[in-house]
Amino acid sequence: MIPVAEAQEIVRAHCRRGSVERVPLARAIGRTLAVDVFSPVDLPPFDNSAMDGFALRCGDGTFRAGDELAVCGEQAAGDGAARSDAEGAWEIMTGASLPAGLDTIVPIEQVDLLECDNQGRPRRIRLKETVVAGAHVRRAGEDVARSALALPAGTRIKAQHVLLLAGLGVAEVPLMQRPRVAVIATGRELVDDPGQPLLPGQIRNSNAPFLSARLHAAGADVVHVETVSDDADQFARALSRAIAAGANTILSTGAVSMGRYDFVPVALRALGAEILFHKVRMRPGKPLLCARLAQGQLYFGLPGNPVSSAVGLRFFVEAALRIALGLAPERAWRLPLQHAVEKRSGFRFHQKARWQLSASGVLGVQLLEGQQSFKTQPLSEADVWAVLAEDAEHLAVGTLVDVYALGHEDSDLLGAAQG
């Protein structure tokens, strides 16, 4: 049995960064940016009006309330470049390019219309207020300048990033390929169909659906899911099918502990796998196994209890996925406990928890009732994992502990709330 940090280091040592592919922007949501994206253009691409109103030439001078101006032209959004050589104003609409020679916008609410033509176009205006030079003009490149960093590598593409990239004219995005993962659930007691009535001794297979959903959210493609009985031959055939499906990482649940039907370690060795470690000083999830298959795939044997499986996925499999996705190792948040905790020394505990503000406005963490590894309802109520150090026994109120989001892809959210 080895410490968690040592086991995680072994995982990192056997992982490598994945490949890069270019993907149309419309299909980039949820994917990880492979390289920095620098702006190919200025955004906005030209000086334009932030208001419906009138464009003036202030220069170093000033227009004051009561000044009257002739309206010499009109510029609407979508009109091409224009130039004003006259001393008067131009009627202008929001988003329209600013005619060359003009430098200031007066909102329509700040003028009186003194004269209009027979089609209702303004011909003469009077200012209601003193004009500030440069007001209400959006300058070219004011949002993003040409060649400036638009998005850094490692960004998980969301709708707001699509908004930015579309505005910059980025049609294809360099993204990390999604790791290809297979899930094999073991146990003759498992029933995959949630609508099928259970016979005595049977339970529903909840691990495989959970792991598949969690892996997808974590940035992986789940290419194969299968349930097998407690049989080494069936397991070997399932492993072959997972490899044939193109999986570069394979997970199994169950059959890694010390019982008579816990056959996975022996079966893996018989298939030529190298066991990298088996059993970690943590709760829940102590029986966790990690191996390198003969064909090179990374293999994780997760315990069968649902929360043990969830812990193995979150703190070991997702660490491997981060490397494949080109992301830096995750950093824990540090939050104070809102209540005292007692634990056994010698094991790192991963606890279902919620973060919340105290009455005094201090962000902290509270452990939930029901920490046993078979209890799934508390996990459904959790929004973070609280990690209690291996050597800790008595943790007083206010003790700082490591806290992680339920998924690595959300690891920056609470960091923003902290900071």
C-alpha cells in the first residue's frame, strides 16, 4: 500500500500529452484549446458608434449646450467607409463605422431636432449638453487588438469563447483530441437495464452509467462500455473488445480487493500487464489498481463500491486525462472546516462535502452525513470533495483542508470565488 501522492506521481509518469486536431468552431463546445490563439484582426475592426445619434468633429475644441449644427450626412450600420470634410454633424446609427474626420458621438437624446426634410431626416440640430470629445466611440481593436492573446491554451471552450472566436473570424479551432476511454463493469450480480426487475441477490449497475457520464464531462470519449461476470475469460475478451474500439485508457469496476472473486490482478498479469501499484492509503477506494497493458494502454481497476469508484476516477483517472488534454496538474483550494472532524491517521480521506458562506461571510466547507462508500445520495448532494490529510486525526473548526470540485473541469470556479 502506497501514499496517494506517490500513486498519483506514478500515474503522471505513465501519461503523455495527446494529439492536436483542428475542429470547426461550431463543434468546439466543451473541448480543450491546444495552443494559444492570437487575434488575427482588430476587434472591433473599425472605429464605430456606440449610440444612435450624431457624429461630430471635436478635435481639440469643445461643443457646448445650445450650439447648432447642420446635418451633412448619414451613416448606418453596414455602410462602407465614408469621409466628412464639412464642419457639420452626421446622423449615425449604433455600430456604424465612424466617418473619417469625425471623432465624437452625441446620443440622439442629447439633441433637439430643429429641422428635418420631407422624409423625416434631420437637417439641423441643437445640442442640449456640453459634448465630451471622443465620447461614445468604440475604437478599432479596443476589445481585442490584432496579434493580442485572445484565448490561452487549456481553455475549455464555452459559449462565451465561441462568441469571441466568431467575432475574430476564427473558423477552425486547434483542440486537444479527446482521450478514448473504455469502461468494464465486473460482477455477476449486476443488472444493466434499469427497468428490469431484480432477482434475489442482484443490484443495478450504477457505476457504468456514472463513470461514462463523468468521463464525458471530464473531456473523454467513451468508446466502449461492457458488463461481465466474475470470470477471467469473459474479462479478457471484454478487454480485447475495448482495445479494438481504440481505447487508450481502460477502467474496470470491482474485483480488485481481497475476496475469492476478486480476479482482476491475476487476470491482468496473465495477459502480460505490468501492475504499477495496487492499494493506496486512502478512504474510500483503498483497493485501487493501476497497470500498463501489454499493448501500452493505461488501466485503472476501480473498487466496486460506488463512492470508492468515484474517488478513484476523480483523483487518478482525471489526473491522467488532464495530461492527455495538455492541462497542468490540478491545484487544490484551501478552505476552512466549518465544524470539527475526527478521522483515523494513516489514510487520506476523500469526503463528500459542500462549500458555503458562513454567517460572517467566510467561505468554508462542510462535510456531509453518510460518508460510507456505498451511500450515493450524499454524493448527489455534494458540490465538492474535501480531502483530509493522511496524518490528520483531530481537525478543529477553522482548520484549512484541501478542497476539489466534483470534476476537474470545474476546478477554477471556486478558485475565482476564493480569490
